[in-house]
Amino acid sequence: MAGHPAQHPHVVVHAPALDGSRRVTANDDNLGVASHLDDVVEFLRLADLDRIEVEDDDIVEWQGGGPDDWPGLSEHHER
């Protein structure tokens, strides 16, 4: 394992899907599909990665928007 300390896996919150949900992975392991920031926190806790601060850009890579971006989910309530 070159260059990646064991205590900091590569965590990715992927770009939002059409429904606003976001897939969460650590290294190449699928942790789940989140519909809210709290889901991301829970997935990391279940994977024993709860020492990671999910809003820390150095550890968690947010694709297609940051921790406050959950497009599509709030619009569903307005229809």
C-alpha cells in the first residue's frame, strides 16, 4: 500500500443521482446510498470510520457538490 495511511481510507461521496441520493464508498467498498448528511455519518460509523470528520475535504472527497448539496430531495416535497 503505497502512500495511503491505514487510518485515512479514500472516502468518496459520489455525485447526486437523479433522485438526489448519493453513493458513499471507502476505498473501493460500497458503504451505502445516502439521502442526507446524517446517512453519510452513519455509514462511516458502521464501517468503523467514525473518527473521520465528514465535512473535512482532505479526507472525504465530495463529488458534484459538498455536504450541503442534496439536489432533488427537497423538491419532491413541493410537488
